[in-house]
Amino acid sequence: MNKSIKSSYKDLKNIKQRNSVYSIAQIEWWLMKYYDLFKLITGTYSSLCDNCKVLEDENFPIDCLSKPEYCNKKVEFKTFIGFYNTLDNITQIHRLSDVCFMAFDYYSFMVCVDEHCRDWTIKYYYLWEQLHEFIYEYVEENKEYLSITNIPNSSFEIDINKEDFRMIIAFYKAYYEAYYVKDLYPEKRQEIERKISR
């Protein structure tokens, strides 16, 4: 399996070609291509080798300290699983683009006709909440790409085209304006502040 993991990383580097950044489509293609490998490695990593079963029965840590070849708890497996999950989480956020587009479009229309946007702010709080960590973690104003730096594989630099997330970013900025600047959902903000101050 180690060979397959190395091959998958090489494949990801190759699809980037001469571009300086990946498109979200390239990331999704790689995830689909290596989904079976991910499932196999996840299944293997989550099962115990015979030695670990003995250790578990004796109430010792089940992670083989010497990482022998037969052990399923290989660092390479854990790294690949974390790497795959990080990229998959980013594609899951990207799948919110259509919802963000519709919400942003509706907000823009309401602002143009000077309608009150409180109901919109309440309705789309769930979406704002889903995007908050992603925006905080990856989106920087002065960069034209998303730099995925918290990936478990340190030999990789994953930069994804920011343009692929433009509707998500547009919605987030509009919501920020409604929620913080216009203060259209103060009871939710106050509820969160109370929780934080406990």
C-alpha cells in the first residue's frame, strides 16, 4: 500500500502541470480516483494487527511503538487519511457554491430595493456558520489562491484557485455586513457572546 500512496501523491503533483495553483476540479478528480485506496487504507488503519490485539487485551497502548511492517498503525496511513480528508473537506465547502450564489443574489436584490434584510440574516446563519472556519483558515485578501497549509503531508504545497470560491467569498462578505455591520441578528450574536464569556 505504501507504493500506492506514493503513486497517488505523484499523480497529484503531475496534474498540476505548469499551473501555479490547482483548480477545485483537479482536486475533486484526484479524490475520486483515489477513493478506493482511501477506503482500503482507512479500513486497514482502523483494524488492529495481531500484536496490537494482544497489547489491547493486556491494557497496553495499541499503537506499535516500533512500527513494524506488519502493524496497521503506520504513520504513512495516518498521513494519507488526514491529507485525503483535508482535501475532501475543502471540496465539500465548494459544493455550497450554488446555495451561496442564490443567497448572495437575493441579498443583493434586497439591498438594491432597500428592503430590510433581517429575515435573510436569520435564514442564512447556518450557511455562515458552515463557512466560518473555512474562510478564517484559508482565505486571505491579498492572495489570489487558497493556501492549504494544515495538510498532514508536509512535502506538499496545495494552492487552490480562489476564483473557484468567489460566490462563497461574496456570500460571506455580504453576511458579515448584515450580521456585524448592520447588526441584523443581535440576539444570535449576544447568545454566542454569553456562551464565550461563561
